[in-house]
Amino acid sequence: MDAAQAIAAPKPSIDALMALAGPDMAAVDALIREHMDSPVPVIPALADHLIAGSAKRLRPLLTIAAARLAGARDDSCLKLAAAVEFIHTATLLHDDVVDSSQLRRGRVAAHLIWGAPSSVLVGDFLFARAFELMVGAGSMAALEILARASRVISEGEVLQLTRSHDLDLTQEVYIEIIGAKTAELFAAAAEAGAVAAGASPERCRALRRFGQDLGLAFQLVDDALDYSGDAKTLGKNAGDDFREGKVTLPLLYAMARTGAAERDFWQRTVDRREQTEADFDRARELMGQTRALDDTLALAARYADSAKAALADFPSNSWRPALEDLADFSVARKA
Amino acid sequence: MDAAQAIAAPKPSIDALMALAGPDMAAVDALIREHMDSPVPVIPALADHLIAGSAKRLRPLLTIAAARLAGARDDSCLKLAAAVEFIHTATLLHDDVVDSSQLRRGRVAAHLIWGAPSSVLVGDFLFARAFELMVGAGSMAALEILARASRVISEGEVLQLTRSHDLDLTQEVYIEIIGAKTAELFAAAAEAGAVAAGASPERCRALRRFGQDLGLAFQLVDDALDYSGDAKTLGKNAGDDFREGKVTLPLLYAMARTGAAERDFWQRTVDRREQTEADFDRARELMGQTRALDDTLALAARYADSAKAALADFPSNSWRPALEDLADFSVARKA
């Protein structure tokens, strides 16, 4: 390979997937617009602020791609995909209230504009709308999957709230938290698409596993980017987790691999959350020295490989490589 | 009628209804206990705090009674009734965060013990559990009714949040708000019971109207009790609405019926919420002079009569008079 070819070597991209799913996603977008409407003006205004900020809509994309890979010929997956985006948006609204976040998707967090009460209630509206959309899709099996996912997400959020400031958090509990709060919706999004397509139980399970592993990879990368990214690319502030004293895998690795000399630093900055401006840079430095971010990304890559392996028994139509690209992209992305 | 008989004349009571529904409600209670469980300990603790405080469980009672009046022979209404109580409890948890309420059902509000974040997330958990229970009940029609109700409730809450501090609120918008935030769940609870029983569309509509009118009566009485009740009987502080500057029908009547001399009083206490200890008593005095509470209760009584009229075409089995008692009770109650 010569230098020009090396430069031209393609980076992981979801362009092919976006092109394949384009017509379906345009229909999903129309459903989203239609169902966020309400005679109460604050509701569409607040919902639009958040929903318009979402460029990729990965979760509904997963529902569409899983349904089409599994051979869906009708459009029942479209309403489920819109429902998945509404569930996700509702949890973001509530999360930002719970975490007092400042930025989301490159915009000022909704609760800072409309107030926390409106964010809580519009989250409830979107959650209810999600179930109305699911009823419209008419699949009790898909409803069961997404109702269960909604419950598991809330359990993951409460677990995170009560445990994630704990310096003694284990990697096992961390994976349990991100499995529930993030990967469960990816898993359910893919499984619901497969179910809507009338796929066999084995294929439904395989697509669920693809979503689950993709979601874990996605959240691990998110947690690494919170230390390595910058606000402009991320659409939210880097260092949020550190400032909130939220224990994620990069921090667990760094704390475990630095000696007694740093114990006071972690106790002060993470446990007691007494931080100066320079502390975040010091934390990043320690992560570099301990390879905490590299190893977090390496684990993400393993989950992405496991996700791709789940697709092994599917026919190699154009959707399968596009979903494999999605797994690679989730690890390589910078935002 | 002699004096002794007059004294012994029965007050409206739901004892007969409670006795009839006793075995069903015990089963609903068991479902509630079972489904509020979670491996995340905060969730059952917080849910139990609120759910154990509910003595009457009027909304699930309505689902059971509507189903049995409509001839339900199986137990599919039980899961729907538990789902209705979970939806109600979820909205209470979020409401208390939104309103910063201090007391609920005679207990310190959950968010003051576990924090607002946990209240928001456990509300989400209960809401999701409600949909899991509905999936278990297996009726897509009941799911549609309760998903729609959940959405309408959130719209009513946002409408209340944005409009109810407005001195120029009209009686029409006030009725729209309480119709959405309260009466909709009563309506949906009754209709879902009827649907689960396989009742005719006419009977489903009639039971929906019963629930709707009962709910309006119920909320009007609630709003009157906020001026006439005492905290011990109410299980929450009297005067909360006034202190929050929440414009309800008693206040609308009193403001419309007092002259220019009182305009400054209402502007200061309700609009600007600048209040002294004595202001609530002054407001109650003005309500007495203007018959604001009497007329609110008279309107509640008219809705209760309309609710009873909706039952006219049902066979007069033991459930029908018991539901008529419920309508009378909703107006006569002191808490």
C-alpha cells in the first residue's frame, strides 16, 4: 500500500447505513414531528429543542436496520423506531434534570431554558407518546420488549444515582449500570425491529445481542470521550463525569493503577468533589500514564466485535455490512 | 322522620363498594406489591412510602367496579387496576417534585426524604411497570386507552404549570386543566375496566363518562378542601394552592365576586405571591362571603349527578348502587 492509499483508507463510517435507511428514517422523522405536537405550546417547543439537536438518531436507526435485515417488508417498524427515539429523548430530559447538566447535543440543556418542572413533565409526555406509537404499531411482543426496557433503564438510572459516586464501585457493577441505562435500549430497539419483522426467536435473540453489545461499546466510548473529547465536538462539556464525581471505567482503571501517592487526589476530587481548575487536567494525565482510556476503548472494541459476531448467521445482504460498520463506528467516533 | 332517625340517616359511604370489591382489591394489592419490587433497593422503599399511604385506591377500585358492573367474569381487570394505580403514583411523585410539595397522603413527600432525582426516576420506573402490567393483561384496546390517558395527564400538568398562576384564567380553561390532569385517569380507569370486560361500545362510553364526571367532581372537592380542610384530615397541608398562587375554581369565584377594594389583595397574594400568615385566613373569609366554596361544591354535586345518570342503562345489580355511592361520597368527603 502506498502513502496515498494509506491516507485514503476509509475510516469507519455509517454513511452506507444512513443512505440505505434514508427513506425509512425520513418517514420516522415525520412520525416524530407529528407525535411531538400538542395543543400545549411548551411541549412541542421543548421537545423540538432536544429532538432537533439529534443528528444521527442511532437507536431508531437500529430498529429500522434490524427490521430490514430480518426481512421486514411492511412499515410497522417505523412507529416502533419513532417510539424508541421518544423513550430515549424522555430519559435524556429526566437525566439532565437529575444530573443538573448544562449542555446536551450542543445546546443549552432544556431545563435551564424551560425549568426542571417542564422538563420532567415533557419527558412524561414523550414517554406516553412512545406507548401510543407502539399501540399504533400493533405488536404486543414489541410493546413487551420496550416496556421492559423502559423499566430496566429507570432501574439503571437509580442504580447509577445511588452507586456511581462510590470509589469502591467494581467493574462488574459499572457494567451492570451501563448495561441497564444505555445498552438495554439499544438491545430492545434492535429486538423490537426483529420482532416486528416476524423474525425467528433465534434471530430476534441475535439482533438483541447485537444491540446489547453495541450499546455497551457505545457507552464505554462515551465515558472515555468525557476525558479525551472537547465540548465543541462532543456537544456537551468534557469533564462532566469527573466534576460530578461519577465513577466510570476510565476512572476505575486510573484509580486502581495509581499508587498510594494519588489516593488523596482521588478522595478529594471524586469522593468529596473538592476540585480546582487544574484537577481535570491532572486526572487526564494520570489516565494517560495508566493507559486507562486505551484499555476502556479496547474493551469497547471487544464488545463491538462481539456485536458483529452476533450477525454471523444473517444473509450477507446490504444491511449486514452496514450494521457491522455501525459497530466499528461506535468505537472509532470522536463525538 | 323523628330526630333520632335524622341523626341516624346514613352519610354517603363507600363501605358497600369496598366490601363488594374486597377480594379483587386484595388481589390488586398483591400485584402492586409484587411489581414495585426491584433489585435496586431505593425503588421499593420509595414506592412503598407512597403506595402504603393510599387507603382508598379509588382509581383501581373504579377499574374493578366498572369491569364487574359490565359483567367481567375473568381477572384481566386486576392487572389493569394495578397499572392504573402505578400511573397515578408515578404522576404524584412527579407532581410533588414539580410543585415542591411538603406533604402527601399524610406523610413527608418522598422527594424530601430520597431527593428529587430519585422521585423522578422511581416515577419513571412505576410508569414503565404500569405498561408491563398492561401488556400482561393482554388487551391492546385497554393499552391504547391508558397510554392516551398518560399523555393527556402530562399535557394537563404542563397546562397547569404554565397557566394556573394566571389571574385571568377562565373557568373554561380551569375545567380543561382538571379534566386532563385528574378526570382523564378516572375516565380511562373506568373505560379500561369496561373494555377488559368485553362490554359494548355504548357501555364503554357510558362508564368512561361516569369516570370523567366523577373525576371532575373529585377534583373540584379537592380544590375546595384546600381552603376548608385541615392538614390532619387531608393528609396534606390546607392552603397549599393559595400559597403556591395556584388559581382554582374557589379562587376564581372569590376574585370575580369581590370588588375593586380586594384587587390589590389578590394581586399581591396570588399574582406576586407576597403573603403574610394572616392572608390565607383573609382569603377564606372572602370565600365565605362570596359563597365561593359553596358554589364550587354545588358544581361538584352536579358532576356527581351526571356521573350517576351515565349508569342509567346498566342492570341494577349490586355494583350499580355501589358506584352511585362513590359519586355521592366524592362530593361529601372531608378528605
